Amino acid sequence: MSNVTIHDVAKHAGVSATTVSRVMNNRGYISEEMRKKVHASMEALNYSPNQMARSLFKKETKFIGLIIPTTANPFFGELAFHIEHELVNQGYKLLVCNSIDREDNEIEYLKMLQENRVDGIIVGSHNIGIEEYDKISIKMVSVERKIHEDIPTIQSDNYYGGKLAAEVLVEEGCKNILCISGDPKVDTPANNRLVAYLDYMKELGYPTHKAYIPFNLSAEEKLEKVQALHIKEQGYDGVLAGDDVMASIVLNHLTKEGLNVPEDVKVVGFDGTETVRTLLPHLTTIEQDIKQLAKESVTTILKKIKDEPIDELKVVPVKLHKGTTA
């Protein structure tokens, strides 16, 4: 039977709709016999209560929204997985909103989450200048992105990671290193990877070379940007890629250019996801603790929901995964 309502269940069980509602929401005294009778009718009619509708009777929905730019990127895919795992352990459910890195999608998802009265929102998308974040009253936490001074941020130690990446390239003999970063207009902690590289190279007295390739470009567009860098002609002996996806694009490009890695050019990535470690086990990269980022995000949002004290900034350590590309 389709479109079964609470009134259908009440009629089948021979009770009032109020009684069915009390059984579903465990409110007030209900005899065990009556409880079994209502559940039997729900099962007989294949009735599934709308959990969002049930939240009207409660102060919480037990739903958390997650807005990310794309689940196609291994980092965000694994982040969503670990966040959901942590939330399930706490009795919550996750609504994943894939903005496809579009501002209009992100705004629509914000409205949808607010309309559905989620208890909190974890934001990992990278769009900028969205005024809705200043208006929404739902408790929020951001991951690897600075949204607002009143919204706590969970991030990796990007500065230390950037320095680690530069250090390993220099230790392997590189002196003419190119650093590829994302869109500088986006206020994200990942920008500190570039800052660390610049600081370290200037400290050594080595030249600095930087290029900006926005995160939200397609793989084909990113490849075109990489080709336009003329890595071979410029004589770069090392590349610090903004993330592992970029590192893989750089590696493929270098191979097509007839360059050997790491003999001619050394490459270091950033992220260290399980997916990339499986597909590119030889890639030297800075490994983020994605599981810990997820855990800190969930812990923080649940504390915010309960109005408990929180840290406005939580920095998660990173480590070097030494492969053979550097």
C-alpha cells in the first residue's frame, strides 16, 4: 500500500492518531499491549514514519547536514565516509550535500537543510561570499575552510605540511621548485601550504615559483593549466602539488613530456587518502589524518548543539608518506 498515513494506521489499529503518534515518539504512558498493536498495524500496512515530520514533536531531528564540493575527490569522499561513521556511533544520521562546487547549489542546500530543521551543519565546500552563512541560525562547523569568525574551524596543520613537502624536495637535491596552489581568493587553510613553501625557500635563499590552479576546475582544465606551466622548459626540478589529484595530473604530464620521476623532476602531493595510496603507492605525499578531522568535526558540532564549550580552531597533525616520487 502506498501513501499510507498515520490516520490509516490509527484506523487499522482501532485507536486515535494521537495514540499512534505517542507510540512512534515514545511520549507519555502507553501500555505494552497497545504499543504492540500499533506496531503490528504499522508493519501490516508497511508504514514508514517520516523522521523529519516526527521531529516536529521533538527538540532535535538527529540529522546533521554535510556540504562538500564533490564526492568525486578522494579527500572529500573519505571525509564524508568517516563523518557518517562517527555520527552513526552517536545516534545521528547524515545528509550529504554535494554542491559540485557551485555557489547556487550551496545556497540551495543551505536553505534545504534549514527547512528540514537539521540539528547542525558541517561545511567543507570552498565557495566564497555566500551571505546566507551570516543569516542562518543553525549550529555550524567548517572543515578546511574559514567561513566566519563565529564558526569554528577544523583543519590539518597545513603550514607544517607545506614545510615538510618543501623540505623533502630540498633534501632530495631540488633547488628550483614549483609550488602549485589553489585559488588565492578562497580563504582556506590549505593556502598555508604555499605560505610555508615560500617561507622555507626564502630562508634557504632559493628562488620561489608559484602557480594557481583552482580546485573546482575539471581534470581536463587542470591538465591544460599544468601544460601551460612549461615545467620541462622552465627547468623545474621539483613540484609541490596542491593535492594528490593535482600530483597525479602532474605525474602523467611529466611522463608524456618524456621526463623521468624522480630522476628529472621530483613530485610531492598533499592529502594521502586511502584511495590515492592504493592507486599511486609510489607517490610521496603529505598525509592528512582524515579520520581524525572527521572525529573532531563531529565532536565539535555535537558540542555546539548542546551549547558546550568548544575550541574555535582545532588543528590536526600531518605526516610525511615517503614514496619514490621524491
